[in-house]
Amino acid sequence: MNEQQLLNELLKKHKDGILKPSDRFNIPAQAMPQQDPAVRRTNVSEVALGYTETQARLEALRCLQCKNAPCVSGCPVKIKIKDFIAQIADGNFQKALDIIRENSLLPAVCGRVCPQEVQCQLPCTVGKKFNDVEKSVSIGRLERFVADWGRKQKSQSSPAIAASTGKKVAVLGAGPGGIVVATDTRRAGHDITVFEAFHKPGGVMVYGIPEFRLPKAIVQEEIDGLTKMGVKIVCNFVAGRTKTIKDLIEKDGFDAVYIGVGAGLPMFMNIEGEHLIGVYSANEYLTRANLMRAYDFGKGADTPIAMSKHVAVVGGGNVAMDSARTAVRLGAEKVYLIYRRSEKEMPARVEEVHHAKEEGIEFHLLRNPKRIIGSADGVVTAIECLKYELGEPDASGRRRPVPIEGSEFTIDVDTVVVAIGNGANPLIGQTTQGLTLNKWGNIVVDENCKTSLDGVYAGGDIVLGAATVILAMGQGRTAAAAINEYLKKK
Amino acid sequence: MSHKILSKQQLCQNVYTADIVAPLVAAAAKPGQFVIVCLKGSYSERIPLTIAGCDIKKGTIRLIWQAVGKSTLEFGDINVGEDVENILGPLGRPTHIENFGTVVCVGGGIGNAPLLPIATGMKKAGNRVISIIGARTKDLLILEDDFKVISDELIVVTDDGSYGRKALVTQPLEEACKKSPKPGLAVVIGPTIMMKFCCATTKKYDVPTVVSLNTIMIDGTGMCGGCRVEVGGQTKFVCVDGPEFDGHKVNFDLMMRRMQAYKKQEQQAIEEYKHKCQIGLNK
């Protein structure tokens, strides 16, 4: 029996009201169609291709429609998950999209980059039944399916906007958090200006997350949506330097400000050799490759990037995976991923780790660099590492990696990408008096994302440290609601 | 917002100056700060250039740049009346200006451009300003007249002796350091190698020295880390911690090496650009 026949049979049972949980459990979890690893190594197109309609409806029928909907507790923006999935099963994709859009503004983005396996899909009853989170209903893929269906209809109407309040909101940073704040505050009838430091809006979605994971066209559609709603976007504006927050409020008459300026200074390992040519922070490497399109250097793009043969990427998060997989696409023959704990402790999404392995990236787990070795003219030639073993759990609950003395070994590489996280961006703190920061330089906010300054709110990486797109969006939601409330009283 | 070029001039071989509309930058800029120019959007490079002056009333900034790479060559080929798509700024911490007594301002080559607003600021703050400006040869010397106006003493040197004194800037700098009263501060901006030797000179006389670094950058706002330098044994970021640092603590050797990172690709880009221009001319 092929997929279509299976679906027809199940739909018939479903219609007759005799589809039992056991039938649902028997539906095979739908695999995501994807580009062949050997092919995708040489292009920057999207890896995951998206469910077909048949696949989406089959996957949707796997959902048990639990009364208590445990999945929602895992969603930072509380999407009515079982409701939209029920609509997919019935083939009502527009209704499904409408349900998602009540809570999430960027479903095409979140369906692609959310870490669902630790959020909505973690408490899923189906996954629990099989004792395997990978067998949970693929909520993220279904979200993406619906969002992409909607994109194809080109019928996305702008959300309704309340009558003008005459109040002005400045949103600093056009990343995922800023986009959400702009949308939600604009809906309430305020006059919104988004200020972006780069020459292009989108934040981490355009400079960081690679095209093969999140096509830039999708981000652009979201930005176009903002413009259509009447949100003004000003690029090449660095908050704190072009204008201070104080000036925005006192001189330019903004009634509220949202700070969503994103990631800050990249962390380095503070080991010998980090100033050698060929050592990059992941931020720099990805920005060159993505935003500046260094993969087209010599073919129109002016920003160069190392033409690497052998690359070591240090770190175990999504950014490390993105860097390693970008290196492959830039033509590296060998890419090594060096991580000081074991695979189990890796913060990267399982899917990204899986994709990286499929693309031939060599994992060196329980290894950590000791120094980077260079030639006489200062170019990276090798990385010396130490072997590690796992000791007692540390403050993060993960087992602490302990170096094994005398276990040094070297790998010949010409490029090293350091992907071990970011500190806070110091610019806002340096230029905003009265703004309370924590000891790491991140902005301190209350449960409504309000800072120590009246009318000033913040969220995303500048508050959380390195976080995710969805967490930034979740905070954006919270902040926007608080801003709308604040402006009502003002 | 695009940025119209209101006037443009070739100061000497490969060195251009232009007044460009950028009202937000002009209103906020202070001596020592820089901008990032991205000529045309996503396929253009982002290039950091120090602000050489600004006119708040007209809403313009003055940039002076040397056409040494593809992007700076292309910038030089943009005509008056045309636009630059993106200018971000002002970036970096402004120069700390106060009355130090005597300030020696040392500029080499294109470094004279960012030095001028700093020297001007120092003069306004009541300092006695000794300016030492140099170039390889007479034709490459820029801004002499401007420095004449704001300096209490101006010393011009050329490497080949074709103009002014035949000397490296370090010689008059050493003489200035020996004078009594000793300068309260030296500000040195120019090629990395020049800054390195100037700092070695002032160190001998214990004259505090500020240098302004112009490293490779992408975002310029404290995100990418490409501009990192070693200062006093610690990693610092030119874009947010600088661009000015205590010259006696900067590891110039490391910095010089890192500046060479893309030499090959830069050469390739220049050749392709020149080739394209040639084809254009033949049409």
C-alpha cells in the first residue's frame, strides 16, 4: 500500500469516527525529504525539502489530540498545537495557518529552526509511548508545511491594525525578537520604527543561520510583511552610537524602546595562536559566508573568506554545526568538529548533528584545543588538542570534561573556527546611563521584559546570553504586550 | 537612506577626499570615531574608514581614503552627485580630549586624515599642538595646509627628502620628546609599522601614546570579532574597545600579520576590477 492509499484508508476511518489510537500509533513517522548529502555538499540550497501534502496529513493523523495537550507546555509562544494539527489532518491548511498565526508570527522560520525536540515534541504522548522523542509527532515539520503552503498561496493578508494611537515605539535590532515586537506593537496602532545596525534587516536570520537551513527569501518575506503594515525600517543605525536611547526618547519623542540588539562579542578560548591568520570566530565566519556572500567571492561578491582545505570547528552547538557545514560548502575537503564533551552533551539539535555527519564532518568528541600552531608568517598550520574524559556533573548538570594529561595530539588544519558562544554586546551598556546589567553585561529585565529604565524593554540574546530564535520571539511577545499596556496608561 | 557625494577631490595619487551626506553620523560624530561604508548592498564589502571631519549644518561627513583594494578603488570611481548606499556610524569610542599641556600629533600617509580632527580637538582644549606629518614622498603628502592652521608647530618630513625634512617621523618625534616640558601625550596614526616604531620611541621617554588602529572588520559593532588585537596581553576589539589604544601595550607584530590575511584574494579582486574598468573604457 502506498502513502496515498494509506492516507485514504485512515481518512475514511477518521471520518467514520473509528480511528483508534492504535491505528495512529501504527502510522509510520514521516521522514523529512531532503537533498542528497553528496549533492548538497556543493550547494547552499536548503537541505530539508518539506513534507508533501500526503505526508503532512499522515503525520497529522499520528497526533492523538490529547485533552491536556502536553506539547503546548513546551512551546515558548504557546501555539495551539493540537488544533492546527487537527486542521492539517482534515486538509484545512488555511485554518491551520490561522491558528498558528494567532500565536506565532514567523511560522516558516520557527518550523525550520526551533529545537522542537527539546520543546513541544519532548512531552508529546506519542514520543513517550515509543520512549523515543524522535518518534514524537513532528510538530515543527507540520508547522513548516503549513507556513510554506501559506507562502505559496500568496494570500497572506496583513494583520488588522488598530486606529492610530499617536504613540511611537523604537525597536532596536531587526532580528527575530525585534520583528515580533514591531508586529505586535504596530497591531495596537502605534507608530513603529525598527533600527538595524547592518545594511540589511533580519539579524541572526540573515547573518548567522545559513541559507541551507533558512532561506533568506523567507526572512525577506517577513520583513516585507512588516513594511506592508507600515513599520518603518532604518538600516545602518547603531543604537548607542548613531543615537543614544536617551536621545531617542527625549529628542525624537519615542514613547517606548525595545532593545533586541542580539549577540555580542564572540568568546575565544584564550589559548596560544588565536591571533593567527585563519582563526575566526563563528560570528565572523558565518557573517562573511552568509550576509556578505563570500561563497560568491570573485563572482560578484567582494568579501573574501579563507579558501580552506582542512578546517577545525570548535564547539558543540548549532552555530558550530552551521560553521562546519558552511566550511564544507565553501569547498573544504576535511572538516573536523572538536567538542570537549560527548555527543550526548552537545547543545546542537539532533537533526543538525545528523545532517553534519551525513555531510562528512568528522567528529572529535572529548577533545579540546590546547593551542593553535602557525607558520613563520603567522598562518594556521595545525591545532593541538588534548583528550578529555567526563567527570562529575558541573553547575549546568552536564558531566564536567576533565583533560587527560599527556594525551596531546595534533591535526593539520589551515582554518580554525571558534564557536563557543558570545558575551554581551557592550555598546548599549556603555552608552545608556541607568540601565542595569548583570555581571556578564547582559541587560536585567523583569518578567515583562522591562529594564531598569522606564519605557525601555529588552529581550533576546542581549538579555539571555546566547539563546535561540524562538526564545527571542517569545520575549518579544512578552515585551510587546507590556509595551502596549504601558502605552495605554501613558 | 542613500548618501550623496556632494564634492570629491583627488588629494594625491590614490588618495581621495569626499564630503558625503550622512546627517545622523555628522550630528553624532566626535574626533577619533569611524564609519563603515558598504557601497552597494549585499555584494559589497564593508570597509571601516575614519571620519576626517564633519559639518553638522550641512549634514555631511568628510572621508579620506586611499584606493588600495577593490572596494576603495571602486569608491574612488563614484562621482559627485552619485550615492553610496550604506554608511554606518559613528563607531568606536571617541578620542579622550583634555588639556595635556603639549600634545605631539604624528601622522603618516593616509593617517593624517583621522589625525586632523583629533589634533583640532586637542588644540581647542588648550593644548600646545606639535604636528609631525610625513609621507614617503612629496606627492603623497596630504592635509599640510589644514595642519598648519591648527598646529603651534608643524614639522613635515618625507622619506626621500623630496619635501620638508628628509627623515622618518620618529626623528622629530624623538626630538619633541626630549624637549622640556615633556609632551603630555603623543597621538600617532599611520601605517602599523610606523605606529610601532613611534611607540618604541615615546616609550623611551615615557610619553603616554595613543594609537588609532584600523583593522579588518565586518560589522563594526562588537559582533564578529574580526578586528581583534592583543593589547597588554589581552584580546581587545578595535570596533568597541577602540579604535584608540595605549600604543605602548599594542602587539603591533600580531596586528601586522593579521592585516595580511586576505592579501592574495585582495590582489585577485583588484586585478579583476581593473580589468573590468579597462573593458569599460574600450567600449
